Amino acid sequence: MPGIASSLRLSILGAMPSAPEPSASHAPSRDQQSRLYLWRSPWVWIAFALLAVVILKSAWLSEDSYISFRAIDHFVGGHGLNWNVSERVQVYTNPLWVLIISAFYFFTGEFVVTLTILAWLVSLGAAVLALTRLAATLPALLAGVVILIASRAWIDYSTSGLENPMTFLMLAAFLVTGLAGSFHPRRLPWLILFGSLCALNRLDTVLLTGPLILYAFWQTIRSPERPSWLKLFGQMALASFPLWGWLLFSTVYYGFPLPNTYYAKLTTGIPKPEYYQQGFYYYANTLRTDAVTLLVIGVGLIAVVVRREWSACMAALGVMLYLAYIISVGGDFMRGRFFAAPLFVITILIVRFPMSNKQWLGAGAVVVILGLIQPQPALFYHPWQGVDWAKVDAAEDLEEILATLDANHGIADERAFAYQSTGLLPLLLKGRIQPRHPFIGKGRSLAASDDPVAVFGNTGFAGFYAGSNVHIIDDMGLCDALIARLPVAPEVLEDWRVGHYRRDVPTGYVTTVRTGRNQLTDPRVSNLYESLDQIIAGPIWSPERWREIWRWNSGHYQSILDDLQSNPPQPATS
């Protein structure tokens, strides 16, 4: 009967019960006992079960994730963590997630089921960790679950094959460390560790974690329990090893500390005001299609600042910095993707508020209503939604799909684009696991051809299924070190799509790749190729390679790059 009574007390309107006083010094603390009592409520199990179902039925793999998958397939196959087996080029921005996937792929040898289940468990684990440890009351926890379910951005990218699930988990561990209970200097190394792991998973998350880490450092040096300076900086160096250790490895192995995608996407020559305008389009698109996400972020930021809890305010400052960063880079072509992590952070911050049960119930009801009236609610996403590529067999159908991108400033519902091809539930209902998509068919055709070199963009599906015997020149530069550093094609500058910056392949480059002999006709491009080839294909420890690594990372070739921007090389097609 006591167990039944406890469960009844924990109704949807009831506050989390206070734990009894410990009877011995080794007994659990009041907070630990409260968490144990929390799990006795059936509402907690129902809420997380619903969240698990919504994530799993919405699970999919994005076309972009297959860029990393090709590198992982080569890595597990013994060819190195590279795009083309003959070159060392970092084509992924999520080293931590890539390494974790590689470990599972080594044993399973397939991606769809393996990665879907892995992402599902990691995203769900992140929500469970954060909400059970930091929610002020049971209704607050339930409201947090409701927010996550209602957010298209969070549900869409709790799977997708991209790095978001591990970002959620690392942010959950980071915030639990920084916000649960009173601060102690012993927490600083753990905050730095989880922050560096978060950055190892995606470098721009330093904006989310940096302010709270700096605030914790300030608290530490002012604390009477601060360790010696030598010990403190030793702990900080060790805790940040995942990040600086990877940057060092990347410089040694790839020749550059940053991934190749940095140069392909952010050194385009496109004026900054155009990026800002595209960033605002990204906000407007999300507000129109996923209002819950932006409204929760906006209202949550105001509430956190008004509450004036310094540690929470520092976490909120990180969110503000990240929101500004989204505008500065022009957002993304994947609808809502960049808002998923800020939404998760704000959700964690607001569930800590000591509001009354009725207030939480009212807030949850508003979120439910907004979530249900927005287009394609995540709760009701079903296996027959999205583009059925088996029916897109006419040119006009494809043109209609592409016209939708133009109408939305190049911002696409990427889950709709790939869900019928890679969604776990649609595939199971069709009685198969192997994805099907026109781009996949293109890749299989390349694998069956005799031509060892292919030139194209949109390299995810096609690149993976082309296999390791085909050398792919990515004319958008994401996967090609030379192309990434060339100017964007003139016609692209006039009408560009965020994340898709096509370059003109210079005359002689395809022949150079085929023959292994430099036959580039433009002496400037030829010079860059010789240097890059030494870095990405030469012996790792050769003095010549390290001389070129120094030259590139110290700006030696910047004058040539600037000249190419003002006077582009002759394209191969002319």
C-alpha cells in the first residue's frame, strides 16, 4: 500500500514528493532520494516511452550523413578515415560521432539499423539524464518532454545520422555538471571535459559551453578551496585533451586543424551581408514551420535572464551567441537543424524553474496546442510522409520538388527528402532495409562503370554507393581539398544556395587525377595542387610535407587565393 499511495501522490498535478530524512550517514542524499521517488511515478515512464516512440517512428538518415559514412567505411576497411582512399582529407565535422559510429559499424557492417538504434538510444538517454536530474518537479519534467516532442527540430535531428544525438548527450552531461547543486572547484575539470567532448563532436558548440566554463573558472579562482595554480592548469589541460588532442592529430594526419568543409563553406567570397540575410530567412522558415522551437527558445531566454541565476544566465548567454552565429553563417539548408541544440539547452534551463503545478500544466498545454497546429506535427509523422522517390519518374516532378527549394530560399525539409528512402519504419513496412533513392542509383552506376574518376556534387548517397574504387571530385568542395579553396562559380555567386557552393573544375584537373601527373593549365592552380598533393597524399613525416603544412597554415598561399578570387581560373568545360 505505501508504494500505491506514493504513486497516487505523484499525479500529473502533484509536486515531486520530498524524500525522507536519511537514517544513516551512508544513506542517499535528499536529492538522490527525490530522484528515486520520481521514477516511481507512472507518468515519468509514460512520458519517456512516448518520447521514445516518437523518435523511433520518425527516425531517418540524411543524405549528408552518408559523406561521413563513406569515410567510416574506408576507415573500417583499412583505407584511413578519408573520402578518397588516395587522399587524406577530413570531410566530416563530427569526429567524436564518427569514431563512435566506426566502432559499431566494425561489428555490424551496416548503417541503417545500427545508426538508427544508436542515435535513438543516445538522444533518449540525453533527455532522460537532463530532465530527471534537473527538473524542479514532476510537472516540470513532463513539460520538458512535451517541448521535445513538439519541436520538429529536436525530433528531426534526434536521428538523421548527423552529430546531434551526441551533442545532446554531451550538453546534458555538461549542464547537469554545471547546474545541479552548489558549485565546487572540483566541477571545473568535468565541465571542461564535457565541453571539449561537445566541441570534438561539433566545434561550433564552444559558443554554447564557453560562457559557463569561463564563469566556472572565475568562481574557481575566487574560491578558498581552489587548488594550486599548477594543479589547476594541469587539470584543465588534461580535461580539454579531447579537443586539443584531436586538433593536433588533424594537423598531423590531414595537414589542417579544421575540416575541409570549413574552407568549402566559409571561404566562398560571398559578401557577409548576404549571409546575414540568408540567416534571417532561416529564422523565418523555422518560425513558419516549427514555431514551438523558436518560441520556446525566445521565451526561455527572457525567463532565464529575468530570474538572474548567474550559472543559468551564462548558459543562456551561450545560446545567444549560438543564435547570432546562425545568422552569421547564413543558417543551413536543413530546416531547423541548427536550432535543435539551443532548444535542448533552453528546455533544460526552464524545467529548473520552481513554478506551481498549474503554471507548468498551462505552459505544457500551450506547447501541445502550438505543436499540433504547426505543419506536420512530429507526434503524427507517419511512414508514408515525405517524397516517395519511386513515383518521381518524370522531369516535371523533379522540377516541382526543386522549385520548392527556391520558394523557401534553398531551405529544405531534409527529413521529407530522405525519409521514404532511409527511414527505418518505411523501410521495414516495405519489407527491406536497403535504402532506395535516385542518387543511390547514380552511385551504383558509377561503381559498375570502368571510369575511375567522377565529378559531381550532392555526394552523400552517390558517393557512398560508388564504392572506394571510384575517385570522386566534389565540385562543391566539401570532399576535395583543391576545389574547396577555389572561388565559387560566377553564376553561383548570383544565385547561391546555402551549403551548396559549386566551383568550376579547372582545366586539366580531371586528367591530373586520372594520370597522377599535374596537367593543370593555370599556373596558380597548378602551384596550389602541387603543394596540397604533398600534404594530402605524400609521406606523413616527410620534411617537404611539413614545410607545406606550415606554409598553408601560416598564410603563405593567401596571395594566390586572393588572386584567384578576383581572376578565377578557366573552367574545364570551356
